[in-house]
Amino acid sequence: MSKLAINGGQKTCTNPWPDWPIWDEKERNALLEVLQSGKWWYGEKVRQFEQAFADFQGAKFGITACNGTVALETALTSLGIGAGDEVIIPPYTFVATATSVLRVNAIPIFADILPDTLCIDPADVERNITDKTRAIIPVHLAGNVADMDALNEIAEKHNLKIIEDACHSWGSQWKGKGTGAIGDCGAFSFQASKNITSSEGGIILTDDEDLAEYARSYTNCGRRKDQPWYEHYILASNLRMTEFQAAILLAQLTRLESQTIRRQQNASILDEILSEIPSIRTIKTDPRITRRSYHFYPFRVDFDELGISRERFIQALEAEGVPASPGYTMPLYKNPLFQQPDLWLKKRCSWLCPHYGKDIDYTKVSCPVCEQVCSDTVWLPHRLLLAESEDVRKAADAIKKVCENADELK
Ligand SMILES: Cc1ncc(COP(=O)(O)O)c(C=O)c1O
């Protein structure tokens, strides 16, 4: 008789998983308060949230924006990164890490990731440095913090800026310091799937007052503090957050710490059980990471050893009641944007424009670790990590069951 639920066996996880987003009277009242006040526009709530979130991550200044993509773009522009500058980024990330670089007419250069952490490999960063390199954007993948000691050392040695893509790492800390406050600045996203959300939203954190002032101006039409309303000082945009978003985020922030701790505790249950399964490789948490947020729980699987595809594995997990996805299925540079740039970019400024003064052919880029990771990694959603620990244990049992009975899936 078959054991796997996909073949008619008993389903392992029968309790419903927590929904996301989580909200209650706090969000309802906060929204109503803003609605009834008639003050809907970029005011007191935005300021309150900026300070509260900066305090939470241990940064001096917070400047909100309408999403994480433009928060990254604002960070780059505020640091003076522009046309023809090279910025080193990992390829295992959301497209915004690369497009924010292109949006300021700079050139993304891909450095590989480490197989055990899925974060950028400092040694490969160093190998990719040229006389045009101006910055590094480490991505704290799924909340796992990139090796900031090594990256800060490289940045210092080569006079580079560090912009942390902290769009997965609300609450993560490296040696007690919050992400986004470790490099020159950091960018966060509050999009709907994120661990603290207002449907869309973003913030730039920094300890640098001058950078903060520029970022404020860039997100607010080039205005300057205490200057006349219709005076504009820099080429900028309107990237402002609304009072409604800030009010929701203030309510969400009251739960962020306890939810982060709960996810971390449940992730360690998964680590403990999954690390005993021969065909599974769990992702390492560096001991210097003093708190780790989980935007998702990634783990790697030896599908050759199991003799099944990732698609089949995920189908079997879903049948056992465990939500799972393949995550990023290709390194960023394999996207048509980079492989077929002639299609759209020829007449626009990009790495194809003569200003760069160098040739770069992304079809020749190869980051072998990332390519392997894109083919063998499975993600569990962060809402699963908010469940009762008994249910999380069952999710781990379900994964074990699928691995042990993989023959049934052939
Ligand atoms: C790593 C990373 N960077 C940047 C972003 C961009 O954030 P947003 O969707 O708020 O623009 C995301 C969003 O998913 C992300 O995952």
C-alpha cells in the first residue's frame, strides 16, 4: 500500500497553516484614525514609523519610499552611484537588486553565492572588482545575513560603498547590529508577501545624515528641509509613502519582534530534523548572526540521489499538506533582460550605450553555485514558521516521509 498522500496514503499535516498577512483591531483602528483625521498625506504617521523602524534595526535615520525597488534606487543615487559605475550583486535574488542598478545607469556585475548560506561570496566579490567598481549590494537572502565582516573589509580596502538589500531581513542582526545599519545604508520592502507589510512600501536606513537628507529629497520631488515648497534642488521623483501605509506598518511593527523570534525557533526545529535526512542540505546560520529573520525557509535537495524531479517532490509535499515552492528558478543574468537586451534596450541607456566604454556580455556570465542552487532548492513560506511547533515538526516529518518514499514518485 502506498504511504505518500499523493498516492492515496494518509496526509501528514491536517491543521491549517496561519494566513498572511496577520492583522487585527490594531490595524483596523489605525486605518480608521487616519481616515477620520483627514490627514492622509505624508505626515506624522510616516515620521513616526520612520523613527520606529530605524530604532528597531538600530539605525539613526529612516526615509520611507513607495517600495523596496525605489528604496534601492534611492540608496544608489544618494551614494552618488551613476552612469558607467559597476555595482557587484549576487544573482540569487529578486530582479530589483539588478534593475535598481540599471535604473541609475550603472552596471550590475554578478558575483556567485556561497552554497551553504545562499548569500554573496566575498571571495568572488573581490575577484570581480575593477577600476570601475563603486559599490556592493549584498542581499540578506531570506533573512540570512551575508558575511558583513568580510564585505566591509573588502569595501574599505577598495574604497567601495555597501548598500544592503535588506528586503528579506527585517529583524535580522549581525553581531547585535540590525541589517540595513551595517553598511553605508540599507533598503527594505514592505510589499504584501513580506514579514511586515502595508501591501506596498519601502524604507532606506542609514547612520549618515547627509545621505539621509539626500534620500529624503530624492523621494520628495527634490525638496529641501525648511526651504520653500516649490523650490526643487535635485533631479528627483515622488516616491512618498502615505499615512495609511505608515499607520498599518506601525501596527505591524508591534508584532515583528515576537513573530521573528517564533519563526527562528520553528526554523531551528526544521534544521534539526532536516539535517538528519541524507538527501537534504540545510542552510547554515553563521554564529555571528545574532538574530535571523526568515522571509522563507530554504533547503537544498539532492534530487539525483532521490531519483525524482523538484516538481514531483513539491507536488508530493503539497499533498502531505506542506506549502512549498521552487523559489528563484534561474540566476538573474539568465533573464531575457540580460540575455536578449537588443529587444528593448538598444535605444535606451544601459550597458549597451557607449557611455560605459566597456563591453559586457551577460550571456557569458557563469555563477555555477547559483545555477546549482536554482535547480535544487525548495522554499517553505514564512507563515508556516508562525504555526505551533508541533505542526512545524509535522511539516519536517512530511519532508522526511517524501524523501524516504521517493521511489513511489518515480
Ligand atoms: C531581495 C529583494 N530586493 C528587492 C525587492 C523589491 O521590493 P519591492 O517589491 O517592494 O519593490 C524584493 C521584493 O520582493 C526582494 O525580494
